[in-house]
Amino acid sequence: MNLSERISGISESATIKLIDIANRLKSEGKDVINFSFGEPDFDTPPHIVDAAKKAMEDGFTHYLPSGGLPELREAVAEKLRRENGIEASADNVVITPGAKYAIYASVISLVDDGDEVILFDPAWITYEACVRLAGGRVRWASLDHIPDALTPKTRLIIINSPNNPAGYVLGEDKLKEIRDLAIDHDLMVLSDEIYEKIIYDRRHISIGSFDGMEDRTVTINGFSKTYAMTGWRVGYLAAPEPVAQAVKRLQQHSTTCATSFAQYGALEALKGDQACVDDMVREFRMRRDLIVSGLQEIGIGCEMPEGAFYAFVDVSAFGGGDRVAEILLRKAHVIVTPGGSFGPESGAFIRISYATSSDRIRAGLEGIRMCLG
């Protein structure tokens, strides 16, 4: 069977492939330490679950407008104005079935065949796939040398802060540099801010709040990471109205709308008690400290993550990311993500997710010590 060139050029997601491997090993009775998960291991807070249950019981199980539940769109716009300094209205907001779809739909709406999109190495796996599906071409760049990647074909810059996989947070000066380049070269910026609340020692800044960026920024966010709602599949974007309308049209002909009762749960997530978020971030901070100190005790250096829940670890002294990932899987049943999945210059690294319990982190560190210590 001949598949389309567009889909044939897309590789399987490395992280989802690792989850499949973990599940297979577990089915064989093996004790697997999975450091590849990109989701919080907490339960969705009860008040959010209750809101979705009530919505179902009240009959809210039918289609919603493709742009999303009006009350949720307004709540998102209000959140963006209050917390992020982005002057958004409900007309700028589209609710999507997950932030991943918001990214995909935005790229499809902005990028034509042959357009170039700048990604910063390392970058989340799915960005490159979205660009390829849109017919675009990725230009890999270093945050230290952004202008070197610009060409007359550049259309879009994608940023992600706090960053997956590297855990860094972009500061005001770097964001202003990106802002100036976008304005000077007539570019759009897609800012993936899904980890904005999972931040430790820095302050999150939205590039869409800067002067001159209101018509150049698509801000992506959602509920999966902050509220442990990965399976609910509710995300959103805030964009200039022409982009928002384009995404809404695409959604009308693809997913129709995000799940109705899940959107009522998301509304409660925004409007309800936020103590659950503080509790999760406090636990992630403890786990971050545990994994970084544990790696250092083994003799493996690691930059302290400033946000998200990943450590990006240089294992070049042990043969690089692919080799180390294979050794850990084979000898210790510890699953990590090879850094080469995240960019052409990141092959020396592995990504370790600390979205698992402290006990599992200690067990995983012991497996790493056994293999590399």
C-alpha cells in the first residue's frame, strides 16, 4: 500500500514508543522504572473530576461550538490578561483537544510548503513533525546564535519555556531578542507555555505580553501538566483573530470540538482552588533536587532544571544518549529518552522525567549507579 509522502516522512514518537516498550516489559512481569513519561503521576484533583461528573449528569454530553465552551474561552482570556499580561478576548481563544492539537493546528494554519520554521535544539519531538506535516522545513538553531538561522523563507519561530526537555526558562532579555527579530523580519512566534506553572527558581514571562507581539504571537497552553489532566485532552491557544478563526475552521473539519464535559472540568480547573497546583509543584521541586543530587553522587553532572519535570543529562562520557539508554534498558530496566530525539546536536544527552514517586526515583538512580557508576 502506498501512503502519502507527507505521512511517510513522519517518524513514530520516540516517547510513545518507549511507553509501549515499558508496557510490554511490565506484561512480562519485569519491574520497570520508567523515566520517559511526560505526564504528572498525580490524580486529577477531585473538584475538577466532580465538575465533569456534574456536567455529564446535567446532560452536557453533546457537541459544543468548535471554538470551545464560551464560558471557558472567556475564563482563559481573563486568565491570560490577569496572569500573563496578554490582552486577549474570548475571540482570540480556541479550545482544542489537547495543547498538542493546538500546536498542530497553528502550524498548519501558518506554514505553507517550503516555509522555514526555527526550532531551538533541543526541542520537543512533536514540533518537527508538525512542521513537516504542514510542508515546511525545520531550521535548527542555537539560542546563542538565532540570527544565523534566519533566511528569506523563515516564517515562524517556535519557543517553549519552561522547556521540554532541557528544563530551562527563557529570561526577559532573550525573549526581547526574539521579539525584536520577529518584528524586524516580519515573523510569527508560537510560544508553547504548557509548563508555565511548573517552575521553581525563575519567573515565567509570556512573549505575547511584549509591545509589538500582540499580532505576532500564538500562545499555547492547556490543563494536562498543571492539573494532571493528560487524558482529558483539553488545551487552548490564544492568537490574533485571523489565526484563531483559521484554527477554528480547521477544527470544524477535523475534531469538531474538544470533549464537552471535559471542558466543564477545565473551567473548574481555572476557577477553582489552586492549592492543588502548589502541592504538585512543591513535590516536583523535591523530586528535582533528589534526582540531581543522586546523579551528582554517581559522578554524573546535571544542570539544575528551572522548570518542567525533566533533567537533561550529558552522558557523552559513557558513549552518548543512544548507548546509555540501551544499557539502562537492557541491564536495569530503567527507561530514559535518548537526547537525539530532541535535536541533531543533543545526541550526547538523555532526558530523565521525574514525574514519578521519590521511591521510584531512588530505585532508578540505583539502576543508573549499577550501570554507569
